[in-house]
Amino acid sequence: MKFKSIILTTVCLFIIYTAYAQQSITGVLLDESKQPVAGATITVKGHNKSTSTNTQGKFKIDAKLNETLVVSYNGFAPLQFRITSSDLTLRLNASPALTELTEAQYLKTTKDNLQILNTKQAYSKNAKTRFSSDPTLPVNGTAGLGSNNQLQVTATDSDGDGLTNQDEQNIGTDKNNPDTDGDALYDGWEVGVVNGMDLKSFGASPLHKDIFVQMDYMTRATAKNGLGPNTNVVKGIEKSFSNAPVNNPDGINGINIHLVLGNEIPHKGDLSPLADAFADIKRQYFDPNKGSVFHYMVWADGYEGGASSGNAMSIGGSDFVVTLGLWNNGDGGTDDQKTGTFIHELGHNLGLRHGDTDDLNYKPNHISVMNYAYQISGVLLNDEHRYIYQPFSLPPLDERNLNETEGLKAPSLLKGYFIQYLSPARVLVPPIAAGGKIDWNYNQVIDQSIIQADINSDFQRGVLPATRNQWTSVQYKCGSIGRHQQIAGLIDETTKRYNKTTMEELTEQMVLDLH
């Protein structure tokens, strides 16, 4: 009996030891669609032990059974999981609370976790080359290229971009073109430390177009959707630009847009007058040294007593606001509304207008998020709504001479696209195939003879000008972007002299009136 008691005690002690002994815990972190999540931080609660998930979402950490793992990831509130076995599958579900990406988080995931950047082909392909002015080399790690002064052509730097001709040969940039990829950022800036910014660590490449945006934001507890972006919004914006049909010297299509959420701005329900209020915010919260590289925008509540979705400070500028606070009964914008409005307002910075090159809205021959018809819902292509700028050119439409059998006169270009236009009752018609016949006067038949109709509901019949391939027409050098240091950031005098956009911007009531 005594012997059995000893055995039983030993077994119990072994079970207890097994339960509380530290062991190697492995696992994988998946998102809601069961895709691996890279770059999440895994911490054992109450300890300093932490690790990060790799590009397959996998991790390994020493811990005990029944201890708690804390998972932190950009855009999500920290999640806790009890360790129930030595091999775990964790699911990252969106938190009802809106947690927003911070600059510190962004820098961590881009600078400390280069494995994430390496999953992006446009970065990994261009990040492998080492050259004499590479800031990641120890000899250049502190000073880098210094401030972005004016181009200085020398015998060893033919285009004055801060890279020697030999460096340019090594990395494949053009020694006679200071901006090989055409994104308004000099080649030397994109591989060096410029005004304290290590753009290469942000994922910049001199061979692939980059756009940088600092996003500051306000919060309001009663805005259930939040005033700022969540992870879905950030990913949606990134996807739209990454998929852009834009050529690059590295042979990879698309634009890398770098979204950095910086400062929480004290809440103010109404920015009025907008130009002055925005100038004050920018002066307080935006480092002018960033002005040559970063667009600056604020996710705010509203402005000038209205419910406008947002506003760009000027066409071809580098500043804008998104103001969806009063939408949806004051709950703030939905993810789609935020995504579409952000891309719309940024489009104004990039030189695009509501009618492409003109201010005529609701043009059926303008299939773009710049057109109010698509700002909120996106452009329907096959079965997916996409927040895009128009990727092809379309001919003009003469409202006094419309041929319904020809429609938009570009059937091959428009295959899979659907359009919406305004009926005579000024209501958006349901989506119809863009490449076929179009009932312009909305009389439920396709007229065989030439007809007249006001198809953009501006109460006149005239010529709706042709529209361009907007992706290949955007102006990367806009506002302070690409300018030299001394004029890059706004100063006291210039903050008061915005070239205001006089166009009316989309309101929720306008959307409701059209449906």
C-alpha cells in the first residue's frame, strides 16, 4: 500500500510539473479569412518574453501551459489567449473598439521587422542592393545623405541626386535622371536619410513609385465607426494603389502608398474656417522637414457647419481632410466611405478633378472614384467594387447628339465594367454594363435615332469632355512634395494662402438624394 502511495504521489507530481513547467510553445496566427498574419507581437503575459510571427504567421516562444499569450497587431486591440496546448492556432478577429495605427507601430513593423517588407515584391527586389551611400551600411548609418538641398551636379554625380554614378549603375537607376521612377522623390532621397527620415526603412525604392501620407486624426466617443481609419481602411487604400496599372523601372506594376498615422488631434467638431483651422493644426502637428516627402491629412469630424465628406486644400496640393463625422447619424463613416473619400481627396492633391480635367461631375464617361457616383460605392468591375482612378481614356459625349446603340463607344476597354449615371429624375440608375448599349434618356428602350439628354444632370446639354487614363496622369510633384527643404513645410505666412478648392464636396444628403 505504501509503495502504491509513493507511485501515485510521483504521478501527481509529474502531472503538476508537466502542467507548470516551461516548454516550447509553437503556433500560427491567422486573420478572419484564415490568412497568416506576419509581424504580430506575441508576449507572455506578466513576463518580458516576446517574439514576432514570421511571414507564414508562425511563432515559437517558451511558456507554461495555462499562461496567457498577448497578441498585438497594428489596428487591433491587444488580444489574449490562454495556452491550452504546446501547439496553438490563434485567430485575429477585429475588435469592436477602433484601435488606430500609430507612427511608432508603423516604424516598428517597417524598420525592425524587415521580413514583412520582404513579402512585398516591390521592396524585396529593390532592397537587396548595397552601395556606397546606402544608409544601412555602418559608415553611413548616422549621417546618411543629410538634408535634401538643391541638386548638386558633380563630376561623380551627373544628375546631382546624391548618388554617385557608380552607385546608380549598381542599383539600376539612371545617372542622368535624378528621379528614375518619376514619383517626385529623388533617387538619393529614396535610399538615404533625408531630413532625419530613412525612407528605405519605410519601404521606399528609387525604382518603384512611392507616395507617403502622414495621417493625423481626431476621436469622438459617440462616433461608433470612429473618425479615423481601422485596418480594413488602411488595407483597402493600399490595395487600390498597389494594383494600379502603373509601370515602374523595376518591372513591377503599382504604387506603394505608405500610410503613417501620427498624432491624435484634440477634437473639434467644426473646423471653421477650414483653411485657417487646418493651417493651425498643421503648424502644430506636422514637422515641416517631412514636407518634401509626406502629404499631410487629418481624419476630422466636420468643417464650416456642413456635412461634407472631406476637402483638399487645393488641386495639386499636398494637404487634405476627411470629415465623415456627421454621416450615419453621427456615427462616422463606414470603412467603404472612408476608403473612397480618402482616395478621392488624395486624387485632388495628385491633380485630378471631379470631371478628370474639368469640374463637371457625374460624367458617364468618367469612371473613377473622383466622380461622386463612385466615391462611396466604388467602381463595379466584374463582381468587385474598386476604389480606383480611371485606368483608360474615354471619348467625349455630346449630350445634344447621343447614340444609345454606341453607348460610351469603347466596348473592348469597358469589358467587365459597370457604370451609373443620373436619370432625368436626378437619381442614379442601377449599374449597367459600360461596354454595351445605354438608355441615355432612360425611357426604357434603346432609341435607334440620335437623341438629346442631360446625362450628368447639370441642367444643360453640352459636350462632356474626354477623360484620360488617370493612373498615368497623376502629378506626383504636388504641393510641397519633391520640393527643396527650404520650401517644403508650410510656414506662418504661407499657411494663410491656400488656393482653396471652390468645388462643393460630397455630402451624405447628396448621396441619399441620388438613390
